[in-house]
Amino acid sequence: MHIVICIKQVPDSAQIRVHPVTNTIMRQGVPTIINPYDLFALEEALRLRDAYGGEVTVLSMGPPMAENALRKALSYGADRAVLLTDRYFAGSDTLATSFALSQAIAKVGETFGTPDIVFTGKQTIDGDTAQVGPGIAKRLGLLQLTYVAKIASIDLAAREINVERRCEGGMQLLKSRLPCLVAMLEGTNEIRRGSLQDALCAARSQVVKWSAAEAGIEDLTRCGLRGSPTVVKRVFAPTPRAEKAERIETAEKTPRDLADELVAALFTRQPELAHELAFNNDA
């Protein structure tokens, strides 16, 4: 079984600052990490490889420094790393990114074997769009399973996969055909600690680097800024709220008393809300 997982190197959100004049993210001096959501997908891919055999190929698109994230993934136990890097990819939005990655995945399939499963994280912490995974699936014609909380089983002979997918109001049990794309939900597992042998292999391994041409991308107008209809006008921090939290106390500490106090305080602050609720109940 061949598994491809897409990861992204992102700025550490705990140390991101916004420029006070330009209102843009200040990336200088900010350490980079593997997108935390991608680690859940990576661990799940490694577990499937350990259980069913095969190989795990880690793919990333980014500047040359993104090689650090790929070597980190290798140290966790991935078998192969591919970096898609070219100046033509600069400024890509989710549409251009999904196009470039889908082309690279097709090239990975031609070079190292057709993938049975493509993994992504639910989203990235720098974009938070959750669009790249579904975009890749659409471009490659793959069945997509999003918000997956658990992979219950895989039948390689029947080419079927059974997953648990979290949805609004509960959990769905889905059966799908392979190949497919799986976007893993956060909190589903915990990334392993790579062994010493994996760390040594990661240091010695050669990260495969492809330019746009080497990845087989012919239409460069669909990459980078030229292929990105989305424009970020500015980034800004939310304005701190001036109101302070109001503390409500009641002599009787029963849930009923607390609820009554909260409802009374809410209607006092927003009297129109009581009128709207009464009107809806009458209707």
C-alpha cells in the first residue's frame, strides 16, 4: 500500500505578531513548525503502514526551507519526502495550491507508485480554510472523506475503507472505495516519538526536490499569484472588548436559580430579545 500525505510548514502561531502600521503578519524571526493538524494525518498514515505494510511518502509545497519540515516527518518514520519548490508557486492561494499539489501527487504516482490513500490535515493554522484537501480530491477525481475521526478498517483485496466521520449532531460510519483522500480531524491520535534509527535515516535521507517543470506542471498560469483569484487585503488583530464580564451571584446555588438569574440579566440588558421570543412562541 502506498500512502501520500501532504504537510505544510507554517509559522508558529503562538509567536506570530501583526505589524502595527501595515497590519500584515510579521514572519521574520518567527520559528516554523509542521502544521499541527497535519501531524494527526501523519500518525494515522504511519499506523496504517505499520498494520498493512507499504510506504509513506510525505509531500510539501513551499520554499527551500520547508525541507526542515519534511526531515522532521522523516524522523517520525516516513519512508520518503518530496518537496515541491519553485518561484512560480509564490503567493499561491488554496486554488493554486491544490492544483500544484494534485499535479505533484500524480507525478509521485508515476515515479513511486500510485497512491492508495492521500492524507491531509483538516486545515492549516495559518489559512484555516480547509479547502486544499477537498480541492486535491476534486482535481484527482478521488473520493473524499473529510473530518475523519477514526479509520476502522481497510480491505486491500476488496479495495474498501471504513471510517468514522464526525458530523454535526453525531458520528457517521462510512464505507468507501480506494483510492481516496482522507482529511483527518484533530485530537484523533498522538504523533509518535521517532526512534533513533528513524532520526539517523532522516539526517542521511535525500529529500526529492521538484520544480514546476520536474513535477510535470505545464500551465504555469494556474500557479502562484497568477493562478490565485483570492487576494488578502490586510490582516489585523481583533479589537479588544471594552466591556468587562459581569459576575452574577445568587443566594441559592442551584442550577435553576442560576439559570433564572442569567435569563433575567439577559432580558434586562436586551429587552428586545424578550419581545422576539414571545412573538416566536405565539407564532
